[in-house]
Amino acid sequence: MSELTLDNLVDDGQYASERARIENQLVLDELERKKKARTTAVPTDDNRVKARLREIGEPITLFGERAADRRDRLIYVLSQINAARGDEGGVAVESESSESEEENQEEFYTPGSLELLEARRRIAEFSLPRAQQRVAQQRDENAMPLTQILDIRKQVFTQVKTYANLGSQIGDERPISQVRFSPDSKYLATGSWSGNIKLWNIPECTPKLSLRGHSDRVGGVAWHPQATIGQGEDLVNLVSGAGDMNVNLWSLTSETPIATLKGHQDRVCRVAFHPSGNYVASASFDSTWRLWDVQTASELLLQEGHSKEVFAVEFQDDGALIASGGLDAIGRVWDLRTGRTAMVLDGHVNTIFSINFSPNGYQIATGSGDDTIRIWDMRSLKALYTIPAHKSNVSDVRFFRPVDPLPSATMDVVFDNDEKQSLHADAAKRYRSGLYLASAGYDGLVKIWSADDWQLLRSLPTDAGKVMSVDLSSDGKYIASGSYNRSYQLFAPNDLEV
């Protein structure tokens, strides 16, 4: 046997396999440490975090360190201590159990106001009939012949695959942060980092109205559910949130806001209208999302629960649930009727930039900075599918939904054959709702995905750099995207007559 030297060491099979085994073991050990660190119980109060750091001999703060970063550092240090001792997280558990009896008896909830209680009752009264109608519609769709379902899918997906760039328009002096179609699909609202909100005629892409009321970048824009189809133009039709920490309510007849909702302690990112139109939700970098009463322009609920900034917020179509997500890479689904957490969306490894409920009521899509879209199923309380969507951040994700896909009545009656055929025809029109979704990415692409097998249907280049937002018109004719280069793009099927 030849002598082992540095020259022939790497050629030695036994050494190479042993080295690989050691490296693999180190990787596995690190993954196991990170897994245990995520389940380590640590205080959420910043003063208690500092006290715990001082107790274990660590600096209580570092230069430029925020409260959330300090808590993450405590988790990391405790996981390192536990790994060195060979414990299963005993240090953190011991630290929690050693707190004073008074702290252990601390209330875990915050008393709500009578206005919030009344709002929860109204939301329950609004959402329960809608949920009943949705379930009735899904039962009717299940009764549709398989051949009819396949024909609908083929027709819809064939049209979707023909989408192409219809035009592009410079929308503002700074990047376009969000685009949203009006419920009647005749207007497009764009929010910009300049603080301006502009309304555009579609498909002409000509300006209709400029709304000025924010002094910092606009993060979110949302239409009232009945705007342009039933809501008076002089009433609240639009809501926006911005970096000036304000949430503004707008009409379509004035360039200044009807009301300004104040309360957030940091920039406001996304905003959303409740399906009833009576409430507005806003997500903020102050690590909370808030629920506001539109009629009284007052705050109903300040909801904590995220360890870092909250970026995205969205209501379910029934109106019973709301989902939030942010820089902690965790999403949460909340029951507005009880205030409890209905589901935790834990799986992304980077910021959640967008959340959208499927019209079916039980699936949720989240777009993240880890370049993926995750589909969550509330029935099984877990991730259903992960789409490797873009080569960079997924900034927005939106399901297609018509204005009102729900039937006007429940199906708890007996129909004859002709009436059943008529119901099947109506169900076929509604079946398109939620059949596909669109996503926007920082790779400069807008992509359309099938919502049954989650496969790519169409990829649309924008030639505009980072795509900040995307939306689909309720009539199914257009897709709009807003870009970092200050422009927005409009897409439509090739055979569409403009």
C-alpha cells in the first residue's frame, strides 16, 4: 500500500467518503439546530428579551438592531447553548418557567370595545348566508357533467394562453407600487411612490382623476366592492395606505380624501375592503394590522401576532376570515367573528409580499421573497402545493374572480330537468371564477397559472424591470401590471376587439 500524502489524499476513497459523511452530518446538525430554534419559546416583550440576553451574558442590544432582530438573536444564542448542552430546548423553557407567578397569570387577550363586538356580529350575519350560497354553488358545480367541465377549462385556458401586451403607459414620476381594476373593469387605479393615486380609463389608458392626499409612498390601493356598479360617486369608493402612516378614504368626485384614518405607528403597506364595504383592513410596518369602520372612520381592532413588520392583508370573499403576512415569513388566517387564529401559514423562508383567497373559500395563495407561491388548504390546515414561480421576489398574486360569482338563492329545493339544465348553464358561467391566477415578480414577468393543477399557462414579459403588482379585470378581458420603471402595462387576448 502506497504512503498517504497530501498529493494522493484526495484520491483516497475512504478519506473522501469519510469527509463527505462528516460534511453531511454538519449540515444535518445545523438544520436540526435551526428546526429546534424555531420551536424555542422566548419572550415577545422587548424588555424581557433584553433581560434574558443580559442574564446569559450577551449584549442587550447591537448597533442598529430592532426589537424583532434582538428576539431572533436571542433565539439563535439559546439554540447554540442548547446544542452545546445536548438539550432539546430546555434553556428557553426553563427561562419561561422561571418567570414570576404574576407574569404567568398575565392575560393573553386584550378586551375589545362594544363597537368591535357589534362589528363581529354584523360580519357573522353577513358572512354566514354568503358561505351557504358558496357551498350551494359548489354542490351544483359538482353535479355538472365531466365533459362540460373539461370543455369550460379548455375554452378558458385556450383564451388565457393568447394573452399579449396591449400597451404600456407612464403612470407617474416614481415606481408604481400597486394596480387595481375597478369592479366594472372600466377603470384602473394606480398607487405610486410619489404619494399620488391615479385613475385611468381602460382600455384607452387615458387619465381620469388624480388623487392627492399622501405625503409619502403609497403602498396599497383597494376599491369598494360596489364602486362603479352601485356605490354613489360622492361616497367612499377607494381606500389607500401609504408611508405617511395614514389610511385615506376617497370618492370619485374629489381629489382630496373624504376621511383620513390615523393610528398606525409606521408605514402602511397593503389595504383591503371587506366584501360588505363597511370595513377596511390595513397592514403596517408597526407589526400590526388594523380593522377600521368606514362609516365612522374609527379604529375597531388593533391586531398583533406577527414578530416583524406586516406587509400583506386580504379578506376572504365570504367576509368571515382575513389573512395577514409579513417580514417574519409567517402568514396567519384570522376569524373576524371570534378574533381567533384559524390557521398559521408556516413554510416560506422569506417575506410574504402578497396573500389572496381563492373564490372557493378554502384555498389561499401567498407570494414570497423566496421566489415561490404556496397554495394552502384550510380544510387540511397545511400547504397543498409550492409553485417555483419566479426567479426573484413574487410581489403580487391574484385569483381571477368576477364581480359576483355567487348565486342569488340557495339550492335547497327540487327542480325539474329543464330547470336543472338552466342551473348547470349558470354554474358553467360561474365555474370560471378562481380557475386561474396571475403573479408578478421582480424578474420582470407576469405569469398566469392554472388553479387546478398549478401549472404555468402563460408567461408575459413586461420589459420594465421589477413588476411590483398585478391584477385581473372582473370581466376577464384584461390583466394589468405596475412596474418599478414608473409605467403600467395592459395585457389582453389576441382576439379581443378594443
